[in-house]
Amino acid sequence: MSKTVDIQIEKSRNLLNGLKKHLNETGDKAISSEELLATASELNELQARSKEVDALREDLNDKVKDVNHRLDEMKQRYAVQKKIIKGRYPMDRWADYGVPDKR
């Protein structure tokens, strides 16, 4: 979970527990037991979604690392192959092989 979500879940859970313990003391019933149940349900849903996001984030991080690795490999291959074309052919033929340089 992100730190922000963790903190909010902890604060909300503490408030919810405190309200449950002292539900009869809230005076004019400004906070009902139904409201506390709805809050608890919403809190559980937030926690579940946060775990889901963490799993997706982990999967995404792995895929980003893989793409970056493949990009590095492709850049190296491109540089080697471009160098071969530039070394074997005159500049006016480079475009025929897909080399955009025009030095």
C-alpha cells in the first residue's frame, strides 16, 4: 500500500474502533451504528483495492524492467548494425538501409 493509504486506513480504523467503544456517548446519535457499519465496509473495500493496486504495481514494475532491458539491447544492436552500414557504404547509400544520418 502507499504510505498515504496506509496512514488513512490506520487513522480511520482507530477512529472507527473508538466510535464503536463509545457509541452510546455520542449524544444526539449524530453517528449511528449503521453509519459505522458503512464506514467499516468502505474501509475494508479500500484496503482490498489498495492490495490489488499493489499487486498491479509490482507486476508493472517487472514489465517496465523487462522493457527497459530489451530497449537497451535494441539500442546496442542498432548501433552495431548502423556502424556496419556506415563503414561499408558511402553516405548517399545510408538511407537505402534505413540509416537516417546525413553527416
